[in-house]
Amino acid sequence: MCGIFACHRHPDVQKFKPTALKLAKQVRHRGPDWSGNIISNHTILCHERLSIVGVESGAQPLTNADESIILAVNGEIYNHRLIRKHLKEPYHFKTASDCEVIIPLYMEHDIDAPNKLDGMFSFVLYDKKQDRTIAARDPIGVTTFYQGWSSKEPDAVYFASELKCLHTVCDKIEAFPPGHVFDSKTGKTTRYFNPSWWEETKIPTAPVDYTKLRESLEKSVRKRLMAEVPYGVLLSGGLDSSLVASIAQRETLRLKKQALEANGGVELPENPDVGEGLVGIDDDNNLSTVTYLPQLNSFSIGLPGSPDNEAALKVAKFLGTKHHVMTFTIEDGLNALSDVIYHLESYDVTTIRASTPMFLLSRKIKAMGIKMVLSGEGSDEILGGYLYFHGAPDAKSFHEETVRRVKNLHLSDCLRANKSTSAWGLEARVPFLDKAFLEYAMNVDPKDKMHTKEHIEKYILRKAFDTSDDPTAEPYLPEEILWRQKEQFSDGVGYGWIDALKDNAELHVTDEMMKNPKPEWGNDIPDTKEAYWYRMLFDEHFPPHCASTVVRWVPKWSAQTDPSGRAMANHNQKYDHVA
């Protein structure tokens, strides 16, 4: 992940420049490799870079030949090789950066350019000739992005990767909506992402095709291995991260075999430059990379004896990954809590519980020289994997909730995956949120997705990767992992973690405080002492108007206020595996 800050039409941009650079520095943790900025007319674009593709040549902001178009991007464009190949007009690329393709796309397709991209991204593009700024965010909101306005400069509009860049200069801030594009020419923000599944009331009826489901996820993982730097996978031992790890390991071994064959069978040093040209996928979704890993690194974290670490070790041993276990203490987590909330820019209970161990693990991963990891977010929303989905009264309600949850991922799991990792200059990629995978999985009949007496949650995903009917096929995962019940990440790291958070909240929040919440909180009143405590910590870092960007999540079809999966009555329910 990189970090961007931009301001369009500032009344005195030269005078504002020192402030802009100071604000951009607030997201330098996201991009510690290089800083750049460009001023043109009354607009300034600043960029803090994390180099993963086009490492030597891809410094930003990027420009076209006559420097009339300026671009700052946070993200990865997985289909950049295909875009370069299929441009209508010849274009001279200055770098090997995947993000540079946005400039010629804009020149050919104008405001429709974001719709041509396959990746995770947020960007600000300035067209000097038109004095026009275009800003856009990826379809689901894997990258974080904010837009702000100031009553002191009513004609100016601000953009940033994180809230902390904006709250000192803007008195109105909004999370930039995923799948949308802003055009300063009209002042409007419009939705460019229009998938077939977007309307919640349109209930799909297509039966699941297990082969298509499996191959779609495999393709998604493959394209996300586009990198020129060492990468790894976050492995909790749950179904989603384990499948991602399994697919990534298969692709890693394929790339290693390919590199060895090209070198006459001689073992190469770790992370050599073994290719030429651009990394990424081609027309057949085959991956080209300039590096190969002798062994895939996998990472897990938990309290001593945590369910996740135990399961992750089983998976890692089965797959043959080089696994790294991090054990943290309750004190480690509590000590990090204020920093976690500062980086998350949220006070949502579920997000904070799960983000703290991820935040701690990301620091260790980055210290090992890893810059990119794959993660398993999104599957539970797409397939109704959370235990509260068991309470869905019918297929229609089930489907409507999956669509709602996917649309709001940028406020919860995407935010956690992005900010917990980028706090340490680490990038997380999420294969389950691939556009093509979503297009297929969200159009499966919800009756096939629903939990029944015979089918555990996410049955269709498990079945798609179950090779037990084919004795000649290499299994993706051990059966006890493939059919393991859902654990939310905050639960799986160790049940003592959530208990400790609740106990500490009792020490910080009195009954009297609960009865008399702060007036500036308005109607957003915490319903538990833990939620109250997190809101207090949030207020230490951010002024009250920043709270408008936060959404607190609670499970549907349940009267409980605790979002933990462990609090669900069906958490310990056992299933008879029926294929």
C-alpha cells in the first residue's frame, strides 16, 4: 500500500505546500520507500510510495510525456499488462509501474477509465489542460480513501488515503464510496461499478458449479502474486486463509519449477531476477514474475494455545510452507490498543478486536523483509459464513444480507486488512474480492449457500475444493481443516483476548459514564463498556466530526450486542459431514 494526499483548486497552493507535505507525511507509514509531490495550477498531488511492482522506476506522482496529466495512485492493477497490450493508441510508458496504465486509459476512455481496471486502487488524476481532477476508488473499497472539504476554502476539495491527513484542514470528511469516480468538471461523484448482483432484491437462481467456483478463486489468487518483492500469506488455519495459502503454494511451486527449467535445473539463489519485462498476468491468466520464492512464507498469530495457531501449523505442515508463528500476550495487545485505533481510524468493536493481533503480526512480517501478503477477507460476506447467517429466515433474506455485507466491506474487514498491515508498510491483497470471483459467487442461488442440517456454513466453497471423490487428485487441504467450523479472527487468536478487553473496559468505564455519554456523540451511543472505551480512545486522536466516517457493526437476526462468533448459540454446534 502507498499513501496519497491531494488538494484540487486551493486558493494559494504554493503557500499551502508545506502544510500539504506535512499532511502527506501522516501516511508515510504506508509508503516508506519514497516521497514525491507535484504542483500544477492550483492543485497539488503528494505520494508516499511502497514499491512492489516497477520497484526501480515507478516513483510517483506519474506523468505523461508532456506532463499535462499527473497521477498519484495507491494500489495494484493486476491487468496492467493486458491494458498496455490492448491500448488503441501507442503510448510511451516511462516506467514499469502497473499504475501508469491509468494515464493512457484516461486519455482513451475519460471518466470511464476506472471501469477498465482489475485491481485494488484509489487514485487522483489531474488534467492540467482542462484544470480537471478525477478521483476513483476500487469496486469494493479494498484500499482506503477519503474526501474532504473546508469551509475556509469552499472551492477546494481534498483527498487522502487516511482520515488523519484531513481532519486538521477539513471540517467535513467522508469515506470516498467504493466503485465510484469523482469529476471536478461536474462536481459529481458517480458509480462506475455496476455488477449484475448489485440490486439486493434480484435473487439469483443459478445452481452452483463447483468447478467454476474453484477455478475462479484459483485465478484470483494467481493474479495477486504479481510482485517483484518477497511475499507471503496470512494463515489463521481457518478455511478461507488456508485455501488461499494452498492455491498460492501451488502457484509458487509452479513458478519455482519454471525458473529451474529455464536455468537448466540448477538451483537459484533466493529472490533472483529470473525474468524480463513486466510482471503480471497475460491473456490466459498465466502469471509472469521476475522473482520466485524457494518456499512460500506463511504467518499466524495467537495467544498461547490459540485455536488459530494450532490449526495454522497443521495447514503449513501439510502444504510445506515456511511457517512463522507469533505468540502475543494480553499485555502486548492492550499496550498496542491506542496505536491500533489511531491507525484504524475506527471505534468499531469487531474491527478493533480483530485488528490488534493483525497489527502486531504485520510488524513482525515487515521486519522479516516481506512487503506483500495474501489474506482471506471477504469470503464470509459473499457466502454467508458468519454464524449469525444461520438465523436467516429464508433464501431471499440470506441473499440480501450477503449483498449488504459485501457493499459495506470497506467499513469493516477491508478497512482492517488495509490499515492493520499498512501501518507497518505491508500490503495485504484479498483474492476473495476479485471482480470475476464476485461476479460468479454472488450469482449462485442463495439456497445453495445456506446452512442446513446437512450442510455446514460455506459448504459450496468447501465442496469445490474437496478432492476426496478423486483418488488421483492432490488434496488442497486436510479434511479436518476443510470442514472446520468458522472462527472469527478475534476469537481464533485465543478466547482470552476478548475476555481481557471486556475486563479492562470495566476498569476504564464506570456505570455513571455509561448513563451520561458525551453530548458530542449525539445519537451514536456505545451500548457496552468496551465500545465506550474504544470511543474514548478514538477521541484522543480525532475530533468529533471524524466519527461520521465510522460504522459500528452488529450481527443481524440476533438480539445480542456482542459481535463475537463465540457469543452465538450455535458456535459449538457439531456437523455431520454429508457430501
